[in-house]
Amino acid sequence: MVPNSQPAESRAAEALVRQLLAWVDERPRTYGETMDAWRTSCPRLPVWEDALDFGLVEVTAPPAARLAERPVRITARGRSFLSGLPWA
């Protein structure tokens, strides 16, 4: 068995981001619903923030929609990440 070169913490964070993307991909989600399910106060587990910063998810913005009601969706980059394809 070849040891994984990523630290365990990095692999865990990547697994959580994949879980978030799969969850968003299951059915339409709103920003409010996503924050209820994925927001964390732990600075060591910024799953939502990492996915957003890396361009893996986006919050779409209908002109008059309140933030909590705006749809969240996976980007093309996020789909590549979720499927294990190169995305960087």
C-alpha cells in the first residue's frame, strides 16, 4: 500500500467538501438551507467557505430574492472535483 502524501487533516477536509457537494447535488438547495446544515463556528472546519473560495459552489442571485432564498448550485469546477477529475 502506498501511503497518502496528504496530511490526515487535509484528507478529512477534502472528504467534507465532497460530502457538501454531493448534498447540494441531491436536489435544489437554498442558501438558508445550506447554512443551516453546513455552517460551523469551528475555524478548523470551514467546509462551506472552502467550497465557495475554491469556486466549487455558487449562490445564484435572482434580483429580488432574499439571501436565504437564493439557490445554491455546484459549478463546473465543483462537478470536476466531485467526480475526481482535475479541477485546479
